[in-house]
Amino acid sequence: MQYDLASVDYILETTRSVRKRLDLTRPVAREVVERCLEIAIQAPTGSNRQGWKWLIVTDADKKAQIGEYYKRSWYDYSKVAVRAEPGDEPDAQMQRVIGSARYLADHMREVPMMIFPCIHGRAGDASPEANAGFYGSILPAAWSLMLALRARGIGSAWTTLHLAYEKECNAILGIPADVTCAALLPAGYFTGETFAKADRVPASALTYWESWGAG
């Protein structure tokens, strides 16, 4: 079978974290997200357990409550993470990222849809391989979902700051104690035409062969 690699590569290379460019006024159709979820659950999962669950929230009151916790968490986080020593201020690109992240925190309650990828079980104090397998059973599916949404003009962003208030948010959402919420994906149609490739360090500068540090 022949694939249109140009189109595949284009989606992979231009799926950005969408924050400022989320259209806060345009609803996301349920049937579109349901189709994307059908694609997402084709992703691999540890021991083929398929323990994932997906919680979709469009209710304004619930979004407002979750958004308030997210905003509180972001500003607490930014006091430490964004602080720079004199002479070590963030560069222009990082300043844009910070501004974009702040915008999302201020407007999280307004996003058309919140998607919560969840998985049965708790990571807890399990072994490194167990923890890796645990999150490795939800992350591929969530990323596939984000790619499928991107192909349909819907932007999203992988966020986790609401988990600083996990118990409070879980109570709002009715998530059981034996289920882990891995992230919050704000979703909405993106504004503008498309996205460009990000400015990244070449993969060759980040890759070793056969042994750590070997080129």
C-alpha cells in the first residue's frame, strides 16, 4: 500500500500545542471527536489491557470550576518555573511560550471542550518499568487523538497543571479513586490557516548510536 507521506509528515510536523489560537466561540461537534477517539484507541497499550477511559466535558459550569483550578495552579507554577536570574531572562521564543501558556490559563474555562484521557489504576510507588508501562498505555492513544483532531482543524494542548488539585477536580468530574487522569486537553478549532514547523535542535545532535555519547 502506498501512503501519501507528505501529508502524513505534514500533520506530524505541524501538530503544535494550541493555546492562543483556539477559537473560544466555535463549538466542537461531538461526532467529530467520537471519530477521533475511534482512531485513538487503535494505539498500542500495555499487555493489550485497553484500560483507557475518555471524559469529555462541554458543560460551562464544570469547565469554569476546572479552569479556575488550572489557572490557580499555573500562576503558582509560574512563580517558580518562569522566574529568571538577572542576565538569564527567557529568550524571545520562550517569552512567546510563556505568554501563550498564561493566555491559556486565563481562558481555560472558556475553551469549547475539555478532554481528559484517563486510565484504570494508579502509578503510586510502582517500579520504574511498571510506571513506564502504566503511562505508556495512555500516552500513545492521547497523542493519536491529538493528531486526529489536528487533521480535522481542531487544536489541542497537552496540559497537566490541574492535577495539582487532582482530588478537587476528580470530585467535580466524578472520576473514581482507582482511575488516573493523565492530562487535560483543551480542544477547539484553531484560527489562522495552519502551523509551521517548530524551531528544534537537529535530531542528529540529540541522538547517540550503540552507546551513550557515541555519534
